Amino acid sequence: MRKFDEMPAACPVCAQAFEPEVGFYWGAMYISYGFSTLIVAIVGVLVYFLGNDPDVWVYVLVVALAVLGFTPLLFRYARAVMLYAFGGTNFDSRYAKTV
């Protein structure tokens, strides 16, 4: 868990640079915010229906724990979406077989 924010400088298979320019991943914060908002909405609805509309502190606790638990995953996927959407990266199935 301590090293979830570390990533290599380039892909070991195709040598694609993971940071095309300095500060490239600042935009990934907005993508991560969108993912977090979606998790808050889904978890809030689940708590409402499964918990039979509990007190507010239950919502806050469960949603906070869910977002904290998903933080490493959100971090990675937000960066991947940013790289694919704005970094000029495309998936090539020929490389997938070599890993």
C-alpha cells in the first residue's frame, strides 16, 4: 500500500513513456474525482437500501471507508484513462502476448 503511487518511467515491453510531459497527470485528478463521485453515489444508494436508511454518521463512515479503500485503484485507473485519452497511447494486442 505504501508504493501505490510509484510507476516506471517507461513500458518495459514497448518503451512508451508513461509521463509524456511534466505535470501531465494533473488532469487525472479530475478523472479520479469523477470516479470518486460515482463510488460515493453507488455506496450511498447501497447503504440506503441495504441499511434501511440509517443515521447520517453511518453514511459518512461507510462512504469514507469505501473511497479510502478504492483510492489505489482509482489512482491507477485515472492515470490510465488520462494516458489513453490524452497521451496518444493505443493498445496493441501484439504486445499483450509478450507480457
